[in-house]
Amino acid sequence: MTSLSQILADHVASTQFEDLSAETVSVTKWFLLDTLGVAWAGTEAPGTEALQNLVFAEGGSTDCTVFGSDVRLPATAAALMNGTYAGALDYDGVYEKGSVHPDIVTMPAAWAIAEKCHASGRDFIAALALGNDLTCRSGGAMAGNRGWFNTAVHGVFGGAAAASKLLGLDTVGVANAIGLAFSQASGPQQATIEKSLVKRVLSGMAARSSVFAALAAEQGITAPQEAFEGKFGFYTLYGDGDPEALIAGLGERYENAVTVTKKYPSCTANHVAIQGAVDLADEFDLGTDDVTGAEVVISPFMNQLVGADWDPGDNPQVAAQFSVQYSIACAIARRKLGIAEIQENVIFDDQINKLASNVSVTVNEDWPGKFSPCELTIHTKDNGTLTRRVDHTPGTQENPLGLDDLNAKFHDCAASGAAPMSREQADTVIDKVMALEDVPDMAEFFSGSAVTPRAA
């Protein structure tokens, strides 16, 4: 009997760029640009310097680019660094059904192998689309979670699939890569609960494991063929899953098409509250002097992620990104929440902190939503009590962002990080991504873009 891994592997090995719909190609390039931008901005996020010191010192072959740096590293190490950067600011796309961030694992893994193999832009797009689809399918097929960080444990499958595709592995090779990915799948939610910096590294570790899985399979290392449904497979050890959901409509429907583009560099569970706060602040010209307090009603799932009392703690940026109290206070005070709003000079602003301490959180136990809705109430001196309900997360199909929004986000991200781009440099990168089919060699992607990396 053909296993789930073998069915997925056959699909990955046989699908070519020409088999992708125009919509799938467009969505894949959209999230490539989005993820490249947030990774660029993440190159100076807290915690990344320590990882750089470790990984850069080890060195190795110079096959692959490290974003924002003139250092080149082996494929596994480059995937680790770029995957960490991509997830560092929590600004990347999310597939809500499976609570996974597919691109921050798949893209760094695929980018490293694409450079190593001098793959074309067309082949890179195909691999990225296939890998992200598998990550989303894996996450969406899970009926339970025993405390794993979904992005890492599901992303490693998609990353391995994408890397295997670029290496040109056949069905047997891709199936072994999936089995090798399963053998390395890891990452606990405890890192998020404790707001520790390793949470930012989990996506990079999964990307590194993805690359290793594909390269090991290329060398002939065999692995479990029943990675999902086996006696001691993924569904037994990690959480109940639906095998039919994993493969239903394979090749006909790409699940990553409904990935949400993040409007704010914050946990997705904060986004409806941020939008409500910004909208009310703009509409009524609110400021911290006028606001006396606020209440927000959220779902149990949202509360688990962002509902704890605001405390900057030892890792203030991570704490801010996972606090609905800080998010609301900052959104009212600054009427936006972008890269600048998750820097320490803003996080420790006295007025924002005072307001955050006056934001109360209520959980509606009957709300099943993961990231929406929310009901926000703001108490003011001059405008009385203001309320706003936001039912749909910004960036979803019900509350979509446009191409202008994506470009603005990329410019904001690209202008920060270790090697800030000028507007002209950012525009060059945008143009290259949007015409990626015409790039003959991904190893030359940054050539001619005048993007100047900073020295290590």
C-alpha cells in the first residue's frame, strides 16, 4: 500500500513550474517578497547577534548567502541564519487553519539549495510553492497539538520537500527526505510561553533540518516511509491527524494561497486588536493623555498566546510582540505598529507602559476563533466610551491587503536591519521578485541590485 509520504513525494517530484496556475505563481512570489523583507529587517533582532557569533565562527563552504551580510556559509548554516532572521520579528505570513508560518522555514531552505545548485527562478518558484503547500497541509491536517510549535514541526516537511525538488530527487529520494524531516521535527511552545529568544531560532533550526534532510536523502540515506501514519509516526507521537486532509486535492489546490499577510510585526493574535485601536485613535484623534483605560475581549486561543499581563521582562521585544496590552497601548499612542514600534526606545516609553497597565483582558470562552474576533472598548476623557469590534484579521481574504500595502511593508522592512536598503535598492529587489521567472540563476539574485551587505 502506498504511504502518505510516497503520495506526497510523487507529487513533489513530478510537478513542474508549467503545472502551476498563474494564481499559485503570483501567491508564491507575493510571500517570497514578504518573507525576504521581514528576514532583512530581522537581521539585527535581539538574539541574532549571538547566533551569528556561533555560526559565522564555524565557517565552512561559501555556497550560500546570509541575508544582510557579506558572509557566505554552507547551505545548512545559511538556512539556519536566514530562517532565524525570517521568524525573528514575528512579521511573516501565517496559515490560520494550521497555525503555521510556512515561508519562514521553506523559503530559507529553498533559497540555500537554489543557490548551491544554481537553480533558475522558475524552478525556485515551483519548489517554494510545493513546499509551502505541504507545510500548510500538514498543519491543517492536525486535529490536536501536544504543545509543539507548529511552524517548526510542520515546516520541516515543506522545507525538505522544497529542497529535494531543487536537488532533482526522484519519488524515492523525496520520500526519504520527508522521513528524514520527520526524524528531526522539533520545537516546543514552551519557548513562546517563556518568551525566550530561542523561539526566534526554531524556524531557522527547522530550515537547517530541511536542508540536511534533502542533502542526506541525495546521498542515499533512507528514512521511514510511513512518516505520518506509521505505528510510531507523526500522528502517533505529535498529535492526531487526518490523512485524507493531508492529500485531498493535491495538485489541484495549493493551501498556501490562503496564507495571511501580516500587517503588523506582532503575534497574529494581536492584529484585530491593533487594527481596532488604530482605527479608533485615528477616527477620534486619541492620545495617551485622553485615554484612561481599555478592555479587550478575545478568544481562549488568543489569550493563551497574548493575554498575559504586560511585562517587558528580559526579552522586551519578544514580550511586546506577544502582549495584547502593549499592542493596544502602542497602537493608541502612535497610531501604527511597525518596525519602529517594537524597538526598545518605544517599548519602554513611560506613557505607553502606563496605558498598557490599564488595559484589561477578558476571555470569551464561547469564541472558537484562533486570531479573531475581538471587541475593544476604550475609555476617554473627551470622547466618552468608544467600542470597536473587528471580526477578521487584516490580510485575510475577508480583510485583504493590496499590492501597495505589500510594497510599503517591504520598504519599511528593507530600510532596517543590518544592511538597510535605499528606496531605489528596495525597488530593484521588488522588481526582481515580481519577474522571478526570468532569473536564470538564483545564486546571482542580488547581483546588480546594488544592495550592500554589511561586513561581519
